[in-house]
Amino acid sequence: MNAYTEAMDATEPHLLVVDDDARLRDLLRRYLTDQGFRVTTAGNAAEARRKLDSIAFDLLVLDVMMPGEDGFALTASLRTSSRIPILLLTAKAESADRIGGLERGADDYLTKPFEPRELVLRIRNILQRAAFETERLSVLRLGEYRLDLQRGELRRGEEPVRLTSAEQSLLAALASRPGEAVSRQALAEATQLGGNLRAVDVQMTRLRRKIERDPRFPRYLQTVRGTGYVLKPD
């Protein structure tokens, strides 16, 4: 990590800038640092992969035209396992190249040469969208209830809903796979009920009484016949 990065507040967005042009790489590092970002750089895809494996970055600024694995290939590869926001930089201005980058999973595409201020605006826009998406996915709406996945809290309006540890773990297990049927066996294991399938059914009945308007006809905690249960948020 360079001196510029170490001097920045750790709460600032951390960017990884990947470009084989050392001069441009250094210019981007200095400019983006001056704009309030923490910046780490890499000269090729292999170096970028090593740094991505060891550091949690907020955004990747990635050059397309690099020797070896290019930016398109790296983007497509990362998208198989990561949702890190990616901004592609390239000298190619053809629409086919732009579309190709977006099809591979890039969040935005900026052609060289570019105005540094535009780069900063695009980075901030991507980060803002990413933050909104993270917040959206971290809170599930169940009618008048809100389930905060990060805190493991269920609220009705501003009031917390008291859950037993078994109910909380059952709800968390279902919430980790919303809209997907989860077997009773998997739920028994996730809730540490010792494989007791009947206990899963008992906890589900109790949980429905706390969440559902009519527990006999559940809207959110539904039974999947022959399988188990599924959580269907709004």
C-alpha cells in the first residue's frame, strides 16, 4: 500500500486502478487521492487478482487494452464470483466495444481521453448505486414488518419484534435464500434443532403467528409441499 493510501481515512472508498500504462496509472492515483479516495494500483490483471484476493475494494477502475488477460476477460471472470463495481477505461470508442464491456458485467464505460472530473463523477455515481443496492438487499419487507439481514432484527414500524433464538435463526436461514424453497432438513441443521423436523414445523407455526396477518393462510412464510418452506418478501 502506498503512502497516499495510508494517509487516507479508512472510511473513504477504496479504489483499485488497473492499467499497464505506468504514467497514466500514477496520474490517476494522485488525482483520485486528491479527490478523497483511497487508491491502490496494479499494472496487469494478474497483479490485480492478487490484490483483489487480499483487499476488499469498493470499486475497480480497469483498463481494457492490456497485454495478457485484458479488461474484458478480467471483468467476465470476476463476475462469476464477485459483484465489485467495475468502471472500464479504453481508447476504443465504438458502440460494439462499449456494449461488449457492459455485457460482460461492467457497471460503466469511459473512453480515453476523458476529463478527470467526469471520471470522478462516474465513480461516485457507481458507488452511490452500489450503496443503494446493498441497502435494498440488506432489508426485506414483509408487509408492515422489516427484516434487517445485517443486524438480524425484525421490526414492525419502529418497534422491534421479540424473537426466540430458534425463531431468529429460522427466519435468517430462509432470508438468506428469499424466494427459494429450503428443505426442512436444511432448516433443522441451520437452526441447530438437531435434525428435528417436527421442531422446525413448531417454530414456523410460532413465527407465522408473529408475522402473518392470518397464520392459516401465510403470505410470507409459505409451505412448499414435499420440500419445506420459502420466504416470499414484498
